[in-house]
Amino acid sequence: MPSVDVLVVGAGPAGSTIAGRLAARGWSTVVLEEHDRVGLPVQCAGLVSQRVLDLAGSNGFVRAAVRGAAVFGPSLGSTSFRAPEPRAFVIDRAGLDIHLADRAARAGAEFRTGVRFVRRLPSVGGREVVQAIDRDGGALEFSARLVVGADGVASAVARAYRLRRPVEILPAFEAEIPTSPGDPDVVEVYLGRTIAPGLFGWWIPDGQGGARVGLAVDADGTPARTYFGRLLEYLARRFGRPLVGPTAYLVSGIPIGEVPATHGPRVLLVGDAAAQVKPLSGGGIFTGMRCAEIAADVAHPALARDDLSARALAPYDLAWHQELGEEFRRALYLRRLFARLTDPELDALIDVLRSSELSGTIVAFGDIDFPTHVARRLLRESPSLVRLLPKALSAWVASGAYRVPEVDPGPGPGPELRRK
């Protein structure tokens, strides 16, 4: 039975980030990846900020720079902005995963692909023992001082260690369009309860003449693919003709909410497994990688002291919540309020944004990693915008309070976030 200091389950951006940082500090580290190849199948649309490139230490997987965005309402009214410099980057998502895994391997981490975590076994001598199976169905066992769950939205590690999370899981469906009739420098967002209740649809140019088109929606019993069909009909009206041959379909889930705890005795959760996902956009690459760095910084001294108790690992929860928790709470609050808007109200919202000449604020302060910053500025600058929205939001903007007010859970099964 292989015996290591750290066993990481999942070779996505968060898993490879923590594996690389701990291996570089001298801890024996093994990463289990259930798929045969790191990075495949692709797990998300791959639109990231400069922060992700900085964390990765490379831009070799960038396909295109995005300088603008357009937001469309249910009736095809739109508002848009364009910045003189890149505001986001379309990446080869598999390429990012491969780059991060290669970096971790160079630091000393060992990767085992085609191996799936199955369950936790009784600990032996203060070490965790877990069972896995390989691609041929053969049983494997690993002994580790620390187990890291970086295995995504349906985290088997979180279940095994009873760190399940009361969060919403938004079904998502995406396809690649080989020929794009859209602007290659602009991302488009589509709002509407008919096509994407609970979040939105998107059009992201892929840097190779095509686009990634998809949506994420409330889990209301209607398959996400059904909503995707409605989105294609909407886009046919938008572009004046049907889209050509969607290919490479991607089905996934996006966790929205807060996990009660992302640590326990000899275990940490990072990335989607910890629901470290931006509630307004569903993006989690930057947040997952950043939280993985924080987790490594907490795990290193705990390993050195040979104290991997829940108390010793608790600073991880505290640290990442201090850095990102307030943004997550604000964003979840806004999402739950906006999710209540009807299609006519969403159309009115687009009209106000277009007529209020607020694009300068969006260009100056827009940030895909911290979207509530610009949202609050827009609300403060536009009384017409505030009047469209629920009274609770108006009170929040007027108050100047840093913390968000309480809000009921809203649509979907997700409970309200606990206030810190």
C-alpha cells in the first residue's frame, strides 16, 4: 500500500495547484485523477482573468483576448461596453489543466490517471487509508497523512468525510460552434427566465473562428439541454439564421452556496468540491486556484508539526473566507434577488443600463472575479436602476453597509448562507 504525506483527489486547477505547492516544499504527494487524461473531458467554458494567468505563471494556453461584453434581455434588447485593453482571456481549458499538472509534476508530485477514489477506510496509526479503483476495476489502497478533495461538484471525498454541502447545483449545458457569426472580441450574455432561469446563457468566442455557447439554470426539473434548445432558437433570432452544427457537448453542474466546513481531521476540500465558485457567474478557476494556495499554506506547517487535527487545519476556512467570503455572500445575495425578476423586468433593466450611459463605470470597474464591486457602483449611480429592483436591494445600496442584509433562500434548494 503506497504511503504518502498528501493524497490529492482530482487533477483540475485546484488539485494540481495544491499538489504542486506542497510537493515543492518537500512533501511526498500523489494525485489521483479518475479520467485517463488530465484536462479531458473539458469541464467549463474557459473564460478567465489575468489573475489566473498570474497564478499559473504562463499565458501559453490563451487562445484569445476579450475586450468587451454585451448583455441581451429576453426581447433581444442589449447593452454593451468595450475596453481599450483585454478584460478577460479565452483559454484552452484542457491546456491549463495540463500546464498546472506538468508544473506540479516538475515540483515532485506523482500523478496517477484512470484511478477513481471510492471510499475512506478505517485509519491506521493516525494516517488516512482510502480505497480507489483503477481503469481495469482493480482495487487500490493508499495511506496518507492528509487527504485533499479536489474532485469537483460531486465530490466523493466530501461525502466520505461527511463534509457534504447544502448548496444549489445548477445544471449546465454547453456546445462548441465551429463557425461564429459573433464579434470575436466580445462575450455575450443572455438573460431570461424562458431560456436561462436562475443564471444566464453565454456566447464566448473561442479564438479559432468558433464559439462556446451554453447556459446554466435552476434545477427546476426541466433538463438543461431543453433550455439549451431554447437558447439556440433565441440565437437564431439574434443572428438572423440558425447556428451551424453544434459539437463537443459538455454537461456539468455548478455549485452555488457555502459549504459548512471545508476542512476536518486530516482532510481539506478545494475548488468546486468546496463550492468555491462565484455565485453571479458560476466561474471557479481563479477562486479554486487561490483557495488551493491558501490550503497549501495552512497544510505545510500542519504537516511539519505532525498535527493535522481539525483545529490545526481550521485556519484554512478562516483565511479563504476572509479573502473571498464577503464577495461570495454579496454575489449570492444579488443573484437571489435578480433571479426573481420577470422577463419584462429584465428587459426594463437592459433599457435602463443602455440609456443611463453607465458603460464608463463598467469599463473602469468591471472585474469578472469580483463583479459585486461594479454592481454596487452602477446601483449607486442610477436611481432608475434601483427603482427596478426589490426594496431590500435599494436599502442595501442606500445604507453603505459592508455586509449584505439577510435574504430568504429564494428559488432552488439552496439554504441561506451563514453570516460570519
